[in-house]
Amino acid sequence: MKLPRRKFLHLAAGAAAFPCRARIALALDYPTRPVHLLVGFAAGGPLDTSARLIGQWLSERLGQPFVIENRPGAGSNLATEIVARAPPDGYTLLEASAANAWNAALYDNLSFNFIRDIALVAGVRRAAGVMEVNPSVPVRTVPEFIAYAKANPGKINMATGGAGSAPHLYGELFKMMAGVDLVTVNYRGSAPALPDLIAGQVQVMFDVVISSIGHIRAGKLRPLGVTTAARLAVLPDVPPISDFLPGYEASSWDGIGAPANTPPEIIGILNKQVNAALADPIFKARLADLGAEPFVGSPAEFGKFIVDYTEKWGKVIQAAGIKAE
């Protein structure tokens, strides 16, 4: 039986639209089962805490458990690869972080490309660092520290949380911009570095705020500046380093990522709910307690930020000759 041309074209268009309609219908029902949110670091750290905060919010709003899975290994590369290879259906997500951007330059021959293989869904928080010294160091401001360091080249030890960690990269950026010679001393995380900083075996550190705030409040460490462009609510009397070193800015971030090709309808549902959390006063207060601020934006805005961030820190890593240990 021959179909009239108009009828044939109508049926063909309907058939072509069916997968799209099915995809939209699937997204409207999302989620219908538990969602797994992978964290590339051990339980108890700032990234894990952030994932559990947003996971609880999403569980309550979307009616399905958001199960936090800690898959530490290779600076979060293990968890990222699992998500990159997962079905793009919204049920396997990544707690993406600044480490993903840094790893593009720190590691050779990664089996995935973060920007290509992970669809950016929504930012959750941006976290500040703080430049702090042992109280025995005879400085109280960033300009005084720069002058002291230039008068004592190669004699001041800078603690880090390991090669390629936030404290390391923040410190290397400072060294480059201030033109000072500090001796880098790598530890296996901030936790083992802080006792030596308090004891005076190392003199300065660019630590994440959440790790050091208790020691600062106890007077065991002296803060000189925060690494963000604006002051922090938890350290209101500490000026930004950029007040004295224009253009200096360093912060970490985390957010939600999904496998590439995840339906935009699902990404839209998640983005809407995450941004609702970031507008909630109670949720915002919990982020502030972590020394962080909400990271609001669309998936496209989040993606552009990641591209620019990856480029910026790739240059720092290359100039400093840093490689993952």
C-alpha cells in the first residue's frame, strides 16, 4: 500500500521524535532508584563532607537515596574514570573538584579527558585558603612577609599537603607572583603538616581554611591573608592576599559531574535542585562553617569556569615543574 507523501512524512517525523519523547519522559520520572555519588577521596575530608551535604538535600527533594561512595585513589582519578565510563543515565555521578582540573597537568597519559568525558552539572562550593605562619616568624602582614622572605632567600620552609595539593599550588602561585624563594616541604596531607608548622619546624603554609581555623582561633598560627579576592565571614579581620599582591587568587571548588551525553533534561533537574540548596540560608550557613561559599550557576557557566581554571593552574604547574607523586 502506497502512502501519500504528506502522510509518510508525518509518520517519519513522529518516528524520529519518539526517542526524544522517550528520553524526556524518562527524565521527568528521574530518579526512580538510588543514585550513586562518587567521591575520589576518603571519608571525613572537606570534599566528602560537601558531597554528603548536597547528597542529603537531593535525597530529600528528589525522593530517592543519593548514596555517597568513597573511591579514593590517584588523586581522584579512579572515581573520575568510573563515572566517565558509566552509563549516561544520571544514576552514577561524580563529586567533581579542583583536583580534576589540576590532574590534567599533574598526570601523564590519563585514560580520560575530564572536560570531554564529564558533563558538568552544577557547582556546590568554592573554598578559600589562608596564608598562615608560625607566631615566631617576625611578620604580621603579607608585605612584611615578602620583605622578610626576600631578605632570607632559601631559609623559609613552606609546608604543603603534598605535591599538587591545594596548599602546594597556592604557595607556588604566591612564590611566582611575589618573587620569593621558599623551600617547599611536602607532607602527606595538611593534617601531618600542621603539627610541624605549629612547632616551628616549617614557617609558612597556604592551607585550606577548614583545616586551620581552629589553630588560628587558638592563637597557635598567625593568619596573614586569605587566598580569595574577598574577605571571609569566618576570618573577617584577615585581608585578601590580593590587597597586597594584585591579581593573586586561589580557591578550590567542588560540584556535581555526570558521564558525557547524560540527557540535558536530567542535568537540568539536578542543577535546579543544587542551586535551590545554595539559596537556602541554612545550607549556606553550613558551607560558611566550612570556610566556603555557594558556587551558583548554570551547567554552561560551570563548564566555562572549569576550562578557564584548568588553563590557569596548568600554567602554574608547568612553570613550577610539579608532577604527581
